[in-house]
Amino acid sequence: MELEYLDVLYEDNHLIIINKPAGWLVQGDETGDQPISEVVKSYIKKKYDKPGDVFLGTVHRLDRPVSGVLLFARTSKALERMNKLFADRQIQKTYIALVEKRPKELSGTLTHYLSKDKSKNLTTAYTSQRYKDAKKASLDYRLIGEVGDFCALEVKPETGRSHQIRAQLAKMKCCIRGDVKYGASKPNEDGRIHLHSFSLEFIHPVTQEPIKVMNFPPDEQIWNLFQDAIADEMLK
């Protein structure tokens, strides 16, 4: 990704929020692929003509095939305070998921115990705490649109477990479009899945001002079919 294509949604001296394209890592891993955090660092270094290394703290993460609103801290103080907001569940996260099946209940709360197989990078959702290391996870969902075989769900996770939304929706038999790792019928051509981080809402940890950042899903035919339903969400 070139610097001029970085989509910055919000920026101040303490925080920077971007629109992450699907397919990008948030942080580096064993693949050695460039993570988007390095692109953001380069952007800050160039824009503010900063000498030496640029500080950038990862506040929350999105899976590689997921798109949408992603927040970083520009100072260690902001990082510490934002981490506390996340730990205390003082940040409202909203996602939009396109799923292959209409849920039996049009809205509800899902609560599971999640166990992750790190060797397979796969999380399994159980209805009871079958394993000691399983972590409790909850989310609220609501049907907001339906076109053909696909449904759009608004998803608000209460916890921030790895692969939580993907695993919990799959457990409900509502697999996310393209997410073959979690049971989707077929992959998308470029490996992305149709899960989008739609908005973040919180009180700024330094200025104490309310912050709400929203961003539409990618300009793509299947997403555009749900544009009106998603626009209604933005107006609420």
C-alpha cells in the first residue's frame, strides 16, 4: 500500500484511526508481509517530518481478511489509557457481517466459551466451558438487511476475543460470506471475508470528548446491495 492511498478517518496528537483494507495484517507475523502498522508509521513520519523511530501503539486488532475501522495510539499515554478503556469495555464496537443464512431469531445475544487452537489459528465456540482455557465471549446481533441468499447483520461484541464474531456466528449456522475457515460454502477470490469493522465509539482518553468514527464497507457489488440498510445505521 502506498502512503497516498492510506485512508485516515480520524487523527489528532494522541490517536489515529484508519480504514483497513481486507488482506492487510495489523502487525507483523511469521509471513514477513508488511503490516499496515508500518504504513501508518511511515505516514506519520512523512507528514510530521519526524526524525528517528515513530511510536505507534496497537490498541485493537482486526483479522487479516477483515476490513474497516482500526485504531492506533500515537503516544504511550494514549496507548495505556485506550487499553484500559478496552479492558473496561468502555468502547462500543460495531461490525457489519454478510452471512449465508438467515438467523432463526432476527436479533439476540450470543454467549459462548471460546477455545483457540493456535496451531491451526482456529477458534471453536462451545455452549459450556468444556476446557479450562476457554474464555467467555458475548455479542449482540441484529438483522438489518436481506438480499437473495445473504443477510446483513449488525454485530456488537461485548468482549474482544480472537476470531470471536467469526466463531460465534458459525456456531449459530450463520457463516460469514467467504469465511471457509469457519464453514462458509466457498471462498472469495482474494481471500477476504465479508466482515467489516463499521464503527468505534468512545470517550477520548485525553480530551474527554466523545468520539464516534464510522465507515462504509468497501465499494463492492455485494456490499452495495445493502447500502441503504447500512446508511440507516449511520443515521442512528
